[in-house]
Amino acid sequence: MSTELLALRDKIDEVDKSILSLITKRLALVAEVGEVKSKHGIPIYDPNREADMLAKRRHEAEKVGISPNLIEDILRRLMRESYISENDKGFKKVYSGQGSIVIVGGNGQMGRLFARLFTLSGYQVKTLGSKTMHQAAEVVTDAVAVIVTVPINKTCEVIKQLPPLPKDCILTDFTSIKAKPLQAMLDKHQGPVVGLHPMFGPDVPNLAKQIIVYCEGRYPDKYQWLIEQMRIWGANLCVINAKEHDKCMSFIQALRHFTSFSYGVNLQREQADLEQLIALSSPIYRLELMMVGRLFAQDPELYADIIMASDDNIELIKRYYERFGQMVELIEQRDKTKFIKSFNEVTQWFGSYAERFIKESQGLLKFANDNRE
């Protein structure tokens, strides 16, 4: 190897060390920001600040001849690390009174995640599980919020089994369907009720930019502190009618998980060579394969419950099956004209979202390609 090349690489190594030093300095400042946010009850995620900062850095990068996309990629990765750092500093406690948070199913993964967040916010957290439900009456005596996070098929039954709750205690649940559990909670408890659905798994490091859907039940003014607490954690709170929620989830969860499940079953029955598929895959197919494989690394009972949660889910999947069959007939007939006609009709239906999704997916595809072995 030439002396000239070695000398240049040594200089690059020195620059890399300087970058590490700057990152360390930035993360230290972020830690201070986290303490200030915790003290004043400021959410860890500020979309306006983030957008403004990225726009300025992109403009500055362009002026000095550096790719704005490169700078944005670096900053977004730094910000993701920053949110983790801020998360560890704790959060302001919104509720000013006394009392505990009771999580029914608190030993499950989602229960443990929220128990940690409430604890970081200064709340006393109690948990109830199948082996301790006989103690429920005693545990909920000072509860300001009772959160039910149990499997879908057990949620309504567990809600019905709850003892009487304090008058102003919030009763809520984390189930991925909302209409039936919300009604069960309204029937059970005469105090404040709200349905919640965290749109993420228990493996997230923090709630920055994560979506929590909520469906209003009773006395919204009395459960606003809980909604605000979750905003401080960085979550994006979206309100929707319970029936509309369930209709959306039929597409977002039930149909999506079913198609991933079916594709995985097909791969297995065809005895596809996964190693070879990975080696030959384009970035987009690799992403699709990752999403399918991810499903089969998780709890099958959870996904069975999500897919089979309602008759509406089954009917939607049956309609999908029927249309799938129609498309199979189309390609069997080698009818290119009809294929293109259907393609263009769907393109028109997507409208501007098609271009938007191309742009958004480009970042994901680059990430998938960068992480390729």
C-alpha cells in the first residue's frame, strides 16, 4: 500500500476522532436539554424545532457544497440517539394529586414499558396479573388510573371482573380494537373512561414520534392529564371514533398481518432458499422479506387474536381473497390491457400519495441497502 494512501487514511482517522468528540459534546448538551424539559414538562419531541433545524442545516450544507441529504441523514440519526438520552432523564409529572397507576397485565411487555414511563414521571405504579387479580379490590383503592393491557380475547372479560374503582379514577385499555372494550369500560365504570391504542410494539426505546390513538369515552376533561402525560413522553396523540378506529385497523393490522402470514406460509411450503433470496434481493424485496420475517419472530397468539378479532376483519380478508383471485385470472389470460387499465385506475385513486410514498420509501430503501452484509 502506498505511503501517500496511508497518510491520507491517517488524516481521515484524525477527522473521525474529531467527529466523535463533537458528537460527545452534542450528546452532553442534549442531556442538559433533557433535564430542562423534564423540569418544565416540555415534550421530548418538538416537530417545529426539528423541522426548522433540519431546514437550516440543509441550507448551510448546500452553501458549502455538501449533500443536504447526507447532513439530514446524520442529524436524524443523532436526534434518534438524543431522544433516547432525554428519555432517561425522566419526565414532569402532570397529575398533581396523590394516587397510583394500576396496570392490569403489567408484567407483559407493553405493561412493563408503560410502567417504566410512569415511574420515570414520578408516579407510583402497581401491577395486577392473573395470579394477583384476587387482590384487585385492595390494589385499586387509591388508583388515579387503571390501564388494562391483556390479550384481545380476554380484555372485555377482565374489564368486567374489575372491582369498583374510585369515582375520579380513569379506566382505559391498550387493546388494538376499540368499540367493544370501550363499551365494556363505560358499562363497568361511571367515572372517566378513554380507549387507548399504542401504535407500536414494546421494543421501542422511547415514545418520540410514536402514535397513540385514543377514543373518547366519558368525562374527557378528567382524563386530559393522562393524554398530556403521553404527549410529554413524545407521543403523537390522535383522536378518532371507536368504530372508525376499528375499520382502519382492519386494513392497518388485520389485513396487513394476514398477507404477511400468508406470504410466509407460501415461502415455507415452496421451500424457498432464504439465504439465496437475501443474497439476490433488491432493497425493496429485502425490506418486504424483513417485514414478513419479523412477523414470525413474534407471538403467534397475538397475531391470531388481531386477525380474528372481529367478523369485519374476516369479511375484509375474504373480499381481498376474492379480488386476488380476479387478478390471478387476469394474468392467467395474459390480458396485459386489463392489467394496465387496473394499474392506472389504482394510480389515479392514489393520486399525489403515490409520489409521496416514492419519496418516503427512498430513505427506507437506502437504509436497507446500507445495512446489507
